[in-house]
Amino acid sequence: MFRVLTAFSKVASSTFCFLLISCSSPVDDLARHASFEPRLLQEDLDYLIATLEKRHVDFYQRANRDSIQRMAAQVRGQLTQPMNRMEFFRVVGQLNPYFNDAHCLVFPLIEEADAKKAEGCKPFPFHVVLDEAGALRPERSYARKSDHVTVEKSWSLDSINGIATAEVLDRITRYSHGETPQLRRHMTTLLFADWLFTLYGWCGEYNLVFNAGKKSARITGADEWKSLEANVVQYNRLEILSDSIGYLRLNSFDVDEHEDAYEAFIENAFDSLATRRTDKLIIDVRGNTGGQSDAGAQVLQYLTDKKLSQVSRAYDRIHEGNAGWFNYRGQPGQLKEMDLSTDDMIKPIEPSKRFRGTVVVLFDEMTYSAGIIFITIVQDHQLAVTIGRPTGGFANQTGNIESFRLPHTQLTVYAPARKFVRPNGNTAVHPVTPDVVVTPPDTLVTDDYVLQRALAELRNKK
């Protein structure tokens, strides 16, 4: 969830619910329909780079200065003809991968997409994910309300409107955002409908082919689709697996619009584990791209008998927009260090409610933002064994993400002004590696091999 943050407890994630866009001044109709002369486009390019240099907490520690300059020169060389906003995005958006931060990007054109949606031209209807083999699949199973035709989450998507999915993903990746190439590839799925509209102009009509041509679906603007999975709070859920092992799936920490429901869900989940005398628990945050750190803290309070720091310290980049009245927070350009080791500490739940069994935590390359903060707390305070694959993002996450608009085209840009350092104080720039790294098997399997490894780990615990 992107938002302007004033405290650690509201850590920003990359779930993109557009709160900052709705808070900033709207794009006027003139800009949405205008054609901009090359001089104005070049001024927007210059403004983009200069503003990121001022606002981003560690822009050139993440981005390579020479790479940015070379890519900006290539972009400038393409700004020789008048362009509208969409045409300009398709040029300037190529800078996104070079920022090396999933919290920093020129955002795709949701204003134009919203206008089309208001006209009845609907966006792509399914949430999608990349599986371990790199295949694009629906994240959940869906049914069309009119005739109950289903699209199953087990299906791999081969093509959209006659273009191979691999080609679509390659194109989106050239505009995607994230610290590593692997993360950028996975991040293509997070704004998938917006990318399809911005890069291809697709809305309303989609011809989909699945499973090497064995399945297909034609989608029209009149279709209404319903997820076939129960949605308690953002598809978080508790199951009891074989051998009475609890499985707590934390799909998202982006629950600020469902705070009471989420708090009740977590409380009921641990009450249920206690009632069933479950002494082994899997917490799965694979694919959890974050939200509010408080959501993770509500889970972690059940796993500890002492207060837990969530981060050790943070750094703020002071700029004209956040310096405060008379620059009371500091001078623009200053990097302000803050000790947060005793701020917003996680307090243990009362002893009678504490989970005292064995816990393992699963994560992968798409665990991000507040999801990464969750797993670094688990690792640094030794709350559980972690299992899975290394994250695509870095251990020390950026936050306090703010938006600004380019002056002429009014494209929206996100930039983080804060960086958090994990609880143990390690400032190294690298992904988070699980205690037990699980690699894909040599042969294609349909089972969740990471979950199977976690079950084996727990069954070996006496």
C-alpha cells in the first residue's frame, strides 16, 4: 500500500492501491487528451531524474548512475516528435527497471484506464502469478456469473489476444520495477491489468488460450467474474493439515481497510490452534508483497515472550516536501538517521494465548516490503526456521513512499524517502535468504515442494 508515512508502524508496500494518486491533484482532461511538444517531454524527463535525486532516500546506492544516465540519453533521443501521455510513458517508463527499487517507478496510466472503465471497457479481470517454472497462471479460480464457465488457477496462460504470454511478459518486464531482475519479472503480475492497458491498449475484449491450446476463454466487457476461493480478509486463511499441523496463509498485509476483520481473524486463528492443541505451525508469506507492518506484528505477538524490535534504525531523505515548517526536520538534501530500535516494539500477547509450539515460516522471491520486514524480524529474533527461496527484494526496505507528478504530462511517479535497517543492524545490500533453501526438483511436479519440505521439517521435530 503506497502512502505517505510518518511512523514505522505504517510501512509502505507495493500492493498499489493508489491512495496517493487519489490524494494528489487529479490529471486534468486537457493533459489526458493533449499532445506534448518534444521540448516539454524533455523537460519532464529532466524533472523526473532531478526530483528522484532529491527525494529518493538512496537513489544512487541502488541505481547505477552511469546506467541511469545512459538510459536517460536513450530516452531523450526518442523524444523527437509530439507525444500524448501514453506514448510518452512507453518511452520514459523504460527507466523503471534502472531505479532498482520496487517502491520507485513511473506509474502506468490508471487515469486513462479508469476513464475507459467508466465507459464500460473493463480491465483484465484476473489476478495472475508466475509459478516456479515461470508460467503465468490465474492466482485464484474464477467463474463467470452469466454461465458459470470457470477459469482454473491450475491452468497456464499461453497467449492473450494472439500474443504469446512469454512475449507479453518480456515487454512488461522492460517497464517493471524492483531491486533484481527476478523481482522485476514477478512484479509484472502485480499491475498486470494496468500494464496490458498502458502498453497494449487492451480493455474489454480478451481472447485467452490456456494449457498448450487445450483450454480457451473469450472475455467481453459484459462479463462479471467471481473468485471461487473464500475471502475472509485479503485471502488470508487458516487450515489444519495432516498430523494436526496448522497452516496459516498470510497472502497480504494490506489490511488497513479491514483492520477489525483482520484482527479478529488472527485472534480466532490462534484460538483455534489452541483449542485443537496444535503444536506445529506453518506461516506462509510467499507472494505477500506487504501492506502494514502492524498486520505482521499482530501475528508475531503470539510467537514471543519478550518485546521485539521491528527495525534497528531508519534513514530519511529530507527534501522540500517533507522538511516541515521552517525546515524543522532538517535541511533539504540531508540524510537523517533515526534510532528505531525501541519504537513500535512488538509486545507479547498474554501468556495464556501464546503459541508455544514449533513454527516454520515460508517465503519466496515475491515476499516484499512489509513481508520482508516480517521475515527479517523472524530471522533476527530467531522465532522460527525459515524455508523457501531467497527474496527478490533487499533485506533493508525503503518506505515512506511519496508521489509527485511530472509538470507537463502529469505522469505520476513514486519515490521512497525512508530506508529501514533490519533488527540486527546489518546494512548489507542483498536479498533475504531462508535458513533452508529449497530448489525446484529436477522433474516437473504438481505438488507444492516448498510446503512439502516444511511438513517434513515439522514432522522431524519431536
